[in-house]
Amino acid sequence: MHLSELNNSISSLPGIGSAKQSLFARLNIFTISDLLQFYPRTYEDRTQKISIASSIQNNTGKIHTIAQIVSHEWFGYGRMKTLKLIASDGTGTVELAAFGRPFMEKTHPVGQIVAVSAKCEFKFGKYQSTSFELEKITDGGNLASFEGIPVPNSMVFPVYPLTEGLTNKIMTKTIQAAFNQFSLGLENDLPSEIIQKRNLLSKKDALRSVHFPKTLSEAIGARNTLVFEELFFFQKTLAEQAIAHRGKLPSIEINTGESLQPQISEEDFMKSLSTRQKQLLERLPYSLTADQMTVIKLMNDDIDRNYGFAEKSVAETAGTTAKQRFSMRTLLQGDVGSGKTLVSFFASLRVIDYGGQVALMAPTELLSRQHAENAAKQLEVLGVNVAYLTGNIKTKGRDNLLNALKKGEINLVIGTHALFSKNVQYHDLALAIIDEQHRFGVMQRSAILDKGRTSVVAQDKYAQPPFREPNLLMMSATPIPQTLALTVFGDLDVRTIHTMPQGRKPIITHLSRAGNERNAYEAVRKELSAGHQAYFVYPAIEGSEETSLKSAEEMYTFLQTQVYPNFKCALIHSKIAEEEQNKILEDFRLNKIQVLVATTVVEVGVDVPNATCMVIEQADRFGLAALHQLRGRVGRGKDQSYCFLIYRENLTETGRERMKVLHQTTDGFKIAEEDLRLRGPGEITGTAQSGDLEFKIANLARDMKIMIEARKMAFGCVER
């Protein structure tokens, strides 16, 4: 029998009545299978004796020794009185504060010899503990006679995540009872050849050693077996989904010296281009980077497959009959300013040359408007009809636009969430592009793809097999940590643009403590005097007596009147009307405004090559990803650019690490990995997707090497 089939209720175990059942239910433990897969969060190694003296000397904060209760003391008043047990092991003395345990006065009388395990710290000049365990050895005797004798219960103790009312002792005892009763005949889930090749434990031995290890190394070995097993089946599911929906295994570049994104020769790249793609390339005033050419070629291949003009898919060559034309599912990641938008225009032209329509969706009107303006400049001259659709377009113009969209007169439509509104119908939506993908939920991505499935052509030409799914391109200027690329986006092709356009200089980042802002202000003044421009970003729009946050409104007035009276300053934030925001940004692009004071509204969608300074005050209030994105607003031209991060005093440890990372590197991929370490995967991907990452024992930040091995083996199994 497999572990997942042990669906017996935990009430079948001795000592588990309805009250305890309800406590276990809080931890989502209902069956024997749930219980045996409720793994320790850590271990406490009590295999070695730690005397009081050695604990103090080595600053371990832990003792595990044989001691004698030398006295009892009470502190506090009335009903709040608390017992304090004074214990000595011959090398030193420790005070054990027994909060809520007055009964210990009788169970552990003066003179008793005990085994004591405790977490200790110095308070009021005394070595004390409030978290301790005592086990009686004898009621009295000479402590010296126990010298050299092992401490009772010297073993590795599993420590479980608990809920109020459940102790570690109860959890361990219950799991032991379940294992003894149900582990006989437990079968392996992993194929035997993989267990042998990876030198893994059997399922029964892994469960025994993860819950009841004799040594820490035994616990680690069991954990690695169970982590590999969990990640293997996770990756196997991703591979099977990709084969079913796209006819091929997903490709993700892995940082092991082995790249799954091959570099394409310039000759092969040129051969892959369609007519309008070649025309766009000829009009560019600069050369594409090697990564851009590679990604364009690979996406061309995927789009060709979608239209039935490519080599047979994995599913077809395996002998199955394809009932759909497999679609592109690509996540394109690249650092700020690496040229992802241009690559998306090449993909758009590929689809348009086939007669399909493209929808490019951005999270804000500022960003979508910028994309629409860029597309109009670069693509309309090639005969592409570009339209801009947001919720603010007036009724008459909106009706005309929607009618043209349904008739197929619009090739590329760019906008916000309005692109998948109820009354929007496409003639033949064949490619959906989602920029800043992390700002959209799973349901929103699905909604825009549904517009392709219900377009006029889809209901007519592709109503019967072979069906054609819309192609999907998601873009992220916040590089995806590799760990998440292999999990949340593990069934997609993850394409990466590492190289930056020629002539770009790395941004120099300066750190400054609050109170030294004038140094940053003067550095900015030199840049302004040289004809350049600057951003100043603040965490709040308006000032408030309840917080100490600097506000954009107050600082705008201060900067314009007190710091830069000879330069034009302007204020922009989300409460300003859209038309006014557009006017301010246009004036900033034209250098009619030299200093733009803002909130994070400028985090994306602002491209002004002449801006060389980014000042972020109270930078410790922002996340790593936001700080990196804001910094990316400068350094977009050929001039040297600077970022000034001004942080408050009394930084937290996490805040200090954030500042350190940004000062040390401008590599968005390194910053993304550090962001994952500091925040965890759930926060990075958003609550809508955090459930996708809830593994029982695997830890994404810690188990990357095992993840890669599990993926290789799982994909190999599916491919075979």
C-alpha cells in the first residue's frame, strides 16, 4: 500500500478522542497519511552533553546535562507568583523559571538529580531559562557520582510546528503509534531504478528516519529522500501538462553551466524572419543583442508550430494523434532596459504576418500608453494598425474601436484590463502579451486567453479539431528567481535576455543615512547643471501625523523652493488625473521639467534617457524588487547614471541586507534570488499563487540542487 492510500482517520489511534482530533484538524491532519507526512520543521541534537559552564563559555544558549535541584525560589505576588528552580551540574548554576508550572515544587524537590535540557540566556546577571525539560533520575544522592554517565534521553529530537494544546511530546507519540501500526508493507512511490541510481532510502526507512532519527546525518538523509520524491512528482506533473497542452517539454535555463537556451547564429536568425520582421530590423538604429536574436528565433519556431508549419511535436512523434495545434507559452525575463518590449514586437509581427491579432496588456495606463506610442512609431510604418484601449475611452470612440477589433481591422491592440472586458470580442486573437506579469493574477491571464478561444475565427475555423490555442507571452522586468522559474512557471518556456544594449553604463549606487541628504542633493545639482534630469521618489503621497513617512507633496514644495529654485520641478502620483499625468511625463521627456518628484507610480513605464539621477528617500520602506525597478528608470542612455538610496536610522537586519545587496550589484537576477531568500516565495508571487508553493517538506530556497536533479529525472521519464 502507498502512503497516500492510508486514509484511515487518526481517531483509530490510541488516545485520540474528539478533543485531540479537533486540535490535529487545525494543522490539517485528518488521516494517517496526513499525520505521517507532517514533517519536523527542525531537530534538536541532544546526543552530546553540554554543561552549564561550556554553554556559557561557547555562547551556545543551550544546556543538556545532569544537574541537582539545589533550591526553590518564588517571585511575583499573589496568584502571579512563579516558581524558580535553581539547578547546578557542578560546573555552574542555572535558574529555571517555571511559569504556569507550580506543581514542579513537588515533582522536582530540592536534592533531586535530574536530566535537564534548556534554552538559556543571561538576565539580570543570572543564567536563566523559561524553556526547559526535566527528567527525574533519582530523588537524591551525590551529584559527583553521575560524572561520566551519559545524559538520559540523549538523542535527536524532532521539533514540529504545533498549535495551542498540542505539545511536541504528544505529536511524537502519536506519529510513533501511527508508524508502528501502519508502516508494515508500505510501498515505494519512486521507481526502483531511481532509488538505486540516487542512493535513496525506501519510503518506510525514510519515514522512520525523518521522524525518529538516531543522528542528525540520518535525519538529513531521510529528508533529502523525501524532498527528492516530492519534487520529482511535482516536476513530472509539470512535464505531463506541457506535453498535453503544448506538445513539448518546457525549456528553462538552469545556472549549472548547462544552458537550455541555445545561442542562435545570425545567419539562422535572419533566415527565420518574416517579411515585416525583416523590415522592422532594417529600421532599427542599433543592432539586436545575441540574446534578443535567440529569443526571437525560438518564439518564431513556437508560433510556426501553432499555425501548423513546423516539425512534429514530441506528442506526435510518440505516436499519438494531435487534437490541437500546440501553442507558445513563454515567460520572457530580462533586466530593466534589456529590450523585452522590442522582442515582443517581433513576436507580434510574426502572428500578424499569419493574419492573426495581438493584444498587449500592461498593468497601468501610463505603461500601456507608452507601449502604444512606441508601437505606433515602429510598426504603423510597416502597415500594422495599432489601437489603444483603456476603460477611460469615451463611448463613441470605444464602440468604433470594438467594431474594428471584431472585424479584424486592428492588428495590435494595447491597453489595460479593458482588453478582456465582457463586451470586447476579437476577430482572431492569436497572441496575448502580458507585460509586468507579476501584477496580474492567474484568472486575469486566463481571461485574456479566453478572448482568443472565443474570437470570431476560433468559433468558425477552429471549432473542430485540430483546435488552436492562443499563444501567450508573459514578460517580467523583475527577473524571476530560478527556484520559482522551476516551480510556479515550471511548465512554461522561460526565455532570458542577459545582455544589455551596447553603450549602457552600469548605474553607480550610493547609500546615505537620513540626515546626510544634502550630499545627494548636491550631487544631483551637478547633474542638473550639466543638462540632465532627476527623479525623487517618496513612500507616501501626503503627509500624516500618524506616520513619520516623507511625502511626495511636502518634499516637492521643499525641493522646488529650498533646494532647486533655479530648475523646474513637478509632482506626479496616482491621485493626479491620467491626462495630467501624461502631460507631466511628456514635459519631463522634453526636458521642460528637470526634477520629477514622485511615488512608485514611476516604477514602470517611464523611459527618459536624459534622466541620470534617481534619489529614493526612506528607501528602507521599499522592497528589493521595487527599489531595483525604480533604479532602472535611469541608466537608459549613454551617460553615467547614479542612484542615491537614503535610509533611516535603526535599520532592521532585513533592511540592512536590502541596502547592502543593491549597493553591491545591479544584476537583477542576483537581486531576485536575494529577494526570494529575504521574503519567501509566497510574497514574491502574490497570495493568488502562494498555494502553488506549499510543499510538505521541500524548501524552494534551500533545495535548489535537488530540484534540478528531480526535474532532469522526471522529464527523462516523461520523455521516454
